[in-house]
Amino acid sequence: MKVNVIPALLGFVCLAFVGTGIAARQATPRQLPPPVPAGTAPKPDPTKPYVYRKISDRFYVIAEIHQPYPVDEVNNPPHTQQMGLIIGTKRAAIIDTGLGLADLRKYVAQFTDLPVIALSTHGHLDHVGANQLFDEAYVGKEDEQTALSSNRAGRLRGYSGFMEGNTAMIEAATKSMVDDKPIKYNFVKDGDKIDLGGIEIEVIGFPGHTPGSVAYVERQHKVAFTGDSMLFRVLLSNREKLAQWTESVKNFAAKTKDITTIVNGHQWEPFHQSDIAEELALSDAIMQRKITGASKVILNSPRMIYTLGSKRIGLSDDK
């Protein structure tokens, strides 16, 4: 099924790729802020709620930057809220919208003035925080109510937890975090294809972390966006959900053998094919009870955390 929600684009004669190559209506190149230099990890800055890196003229990774979280775990990467901006010839898509630290729509307008739709990997508040700013918003149907329950107070509370001790960042977020507004969700499901004009995004169902989790695949750039379904630390409810998630990983792996870059929800550096194998190895070790977990409080909830190499899986109920 193709999702076709392209608004009519009136008032201009042609669409050109100019200057930086970004699809734009105006005749002059866009002046973008500088990207994060290659090989460096961005640091929290209260004057910069968003940073980005450029993959191509039509593809950018945008992020809200948090300090390493949680600070008591080893091998913890810089914590981010990762978003993908993919620009077609008719419209653009932002994959996940973070906590809504600031006006993300205004930030995205630096890259394109095309209509922009918001595609959510799942319904958790740190992935749908600015969905209400965009022309249309999509989520897996099973996650609709979770997404609708997101509100500014909860988003700010979550951010304050991530940034514990960083008063400057918390104060900045208190002032700039976007407000709530009514939103109506459209739905995506496994097998859907979303046409942006010259670029197509495929949807792969990924239940486990949440019932409606999905991944988005863009094959021109050989990239996938997995939200929290592929991550250095995957959080699941119980062993039943672990088994479901494991099957989702296997399905994802079978459909993405050509994908070289996996952008997950919270790490600046992307995953690769080798990370899929490591996630599955950890899952197998847990299900076969070959390794022992350690009890930790993560996101204010006690969990059993299992570790293998740099990968972790946390179970809320480990019976």
C-alpha cells in the first residue's frame, strides 16, 4: 500500500536543486548552520537545541544532544534524540521528532520549504515531541494512544531526567520546548511505501519495544531508521516481548541485507550490519539463560540489564 498524502504545490513553475543541492523554491543557495565535524561527537549547548550532519543534499541526520546517559553505565555513547530528514522532489519527511526541545519545523525550514510529514518509529514521547508542528504525522496504529498521551509536562520531565545536573540545558528547554496542540495521526504498517518524489521510504514492522514500532528504510542511501528497536540498550517488558523483538530483528535483517547504515534513536554514531548479529547474540544468550543480568534502575524503573560486549538489553519483568 502506498501512502499518498502529497499536498498540491502551487505558485511556482519548477523545482530546482541549487547551491547546496537541497530541493528549494528560491533562486539563491540556502545558508545552513555548520554541521557537526566528521569524527566528532556533539556536546550539549543551550544555544543549540539541534545539530546535524549531512549525508547528501537530500538526506540529513538531525539530533537533540544530551549528555551521556545514564552516567553510571560503561561504554555509554553520547545520548541523543536522532531524527532523519529526507528530502524528495515533492515533499520531505522527518523521521521522529525528539522531545520537541525547540521549534523543529523552523529548524527544518533551513533545509527545505517543501511540505514535511512526520514519520514516527514508535509512540514514546521522546520520539513524537514535535509531530504537531508538521503537515501530517504517522505512527503505527498500535502506538496511537501512546503518542497522543505525550504532553509538554511529560516531555520536560523526561528531558530533566536525561540532563540531571545540567541546569543550563534544563532551563533552556523549559523556555523553548514546544507546546502541545491537537493532532490527528495517520497510520503506517509493515509493507507500506511512502513516496516523497524521487525517493521512496519503506516501512518494516518491528514490534517488541512497543507494539506499533516500525523501521523506515531508504534504499538509495542504503540507510534504515530503527528508533529504539535497534540500540546500544534495548528496553523490553519481559521475556515474551524479548522473543517477539528477536523475531522482528531477524525479519529486519532478512529485508535489509543491502543496508549499510542503521540510524537508531539515541546514538550519534550509526549501527551497521555487524551490530544486528551482536544484538541477536545477546538475545540468544538471554533466552538460553547463558548469562546473568544485573539489576539497575533505568528511566525510573527497576530492570534486569543483560550485557554482551557493547550491547545491552533491559527487561522490566524477568521471570
